[in-house]
Amino acid sequence: MPDIDECYMVVLRLVKEAGSVVREKINTPKDAMTKSCDVDLVTEWDQKVEKLLIDGISSKFPDHKFIGEEGSSLGNTVELTDAPTWIIDPIDGTMNFVHSLPHTCISIALVINKVTEIGVVYNPILEQFFTARRGQGAFLNGAPISISGEKELRKALVMMEMGTSRDPEKMKVVLENANNLTPQVHGIRALGSAALNMCMVALGGADVSFEFGIHAWDVAAGDIIVREAGGVCIDPAGGPFDLMSRRVLCASTMELAQELAAILIQYYPERD
Ligand code: IPD
């Protein structure tokens, strides 16, 4: 078992360094390349930030493994074993980053024996530094945060995303859920970053967030941050959260999570 304190210190330093890159580049013109479809983007900065994080962690912990968004899109295997594994989205909200919309972040989690020990989500543009360690609470810029406590869907502010897939079946489910939910909740919001949406639930600014089609790197850090802030993370059909299932629902309370799960139209993407 690695020294978690040391892992935490190392990742904080590297994420801050990565944040400087994102901050420096967000208002510059970028050449975006596409991945799974025309709106699934990657820039050279996603790749450089991922390399910065992996190189920095590997130099301290040579036996640690990685599941990274950009490595995976180049064909690296996505396999979660019991080994210490860092799950990395170098820029979550790449579309926002490309457009200079300031809701974009670095998201990184350390998972050991399939249990998440550390989660860090950093928006360097708005200076929002979310952190959590297992059993130690969740923090925004060093101050403790907690969920809203909301239990009722009719009073909930809901985070949901259109997502980056243009598969007609997936889009139909997303739009039907938005259509069904709108008259039943206080409101629907989307920041364009799954990790930041989840952090909004953690800090009590939103009550519930769900998405189909995300990847492990979009939600690994958000999951521990929400749970350490007092919330819950489940599968959108109501069962236990599965990091590799590409499905997530996190909420302020289990009552709210289950109320939403019961009415969502479900979508089951291919697993990570
Ligand atoms: C995406 C963002 C987006 C969500 C997509 C993700 P990326 O991550 O989190 O909000 O809707 O499902 O893939 O590609 O910007 O890292």
C-alpha cells in the first residue's frame, strides 16, 4: 500500500502545475482534433497535461498504473486492477476549453484495490480547487464543503449534459429525459464538464447530477468528492455505482437519487 499522504502531496503539486498550463492556454486559439465523433474534441493541451501528470507521478511511483483519457483514445488498455491506479482526465470540458468558456478542469483520482482514496478536481480559470480523501471530508480551496441535503426531486436543481455522442439512440434518451424532467424539477443546468457538475452537487449548489456515456476519468474524482461531502453516487437505475459502467447519478441524498433513478429513461453504453 503506498503512502497516501505522499501521493496526495505529489498530486496536489502536479495538478497546480497542470492548472497553469490550462490557465495560460484557455484564451489562445487552439487546433481541436476529433475523437469518437465531430463534437468529441481533443487538443494538444489535453495530451500535454496528461503527459505532465503521468510523467510526474511515474517519477515518484514507478509501479503505479494509469487510466487516462488521451492514452485510452490512442488505444492504451483501460483495465482497472487492484494496483494503485491514477484515473486522469487532463481537461474535462475540452469543448469549453476550446471555446474559452471558463468551466473546465483537471480531474484525477487515485484508486487502490478498486477503492478510491484521493480525488482532485481543479478549475484553474475560476480558481476552484476541489479535494477529497477517503474518510476525511471534501474541500473547496481548503474549506470544507457539504451537500444541500435536498430530498425531493420537485425542489431539486438538476445537472445533466447533452454529452459528446451524436448517436441518435443516445440523443433521443437525453432529450426525452430533459423533456420529462423539466416540468418536475426546479431547473436543469449543464456546465459542460461532468466532473464540475458533480462538484456542484458536492458543494450544495446543485442537488443531483446524472449522465450516460461518461468515462471513468470524467467521474472518478467527482465520485469521492460527492461522497466525502455527504452525498451519494449510484448507478442511474438505482443500483450501486460502477466506475467502469459509463453511467453515473450523484445526489445530495439517497432519497433524491432513488426518486430520480425511478423515472429516468435508461441508456447502457458499452463499458470502459
Ligand atoms: C466530457 C465532459 C462533458 C460530458 C461528456 C464528457 P471531456 O469530457 O465531461 O460535460 O458531457 O460526457 O466526455 O471530453 O471534455 O473530457
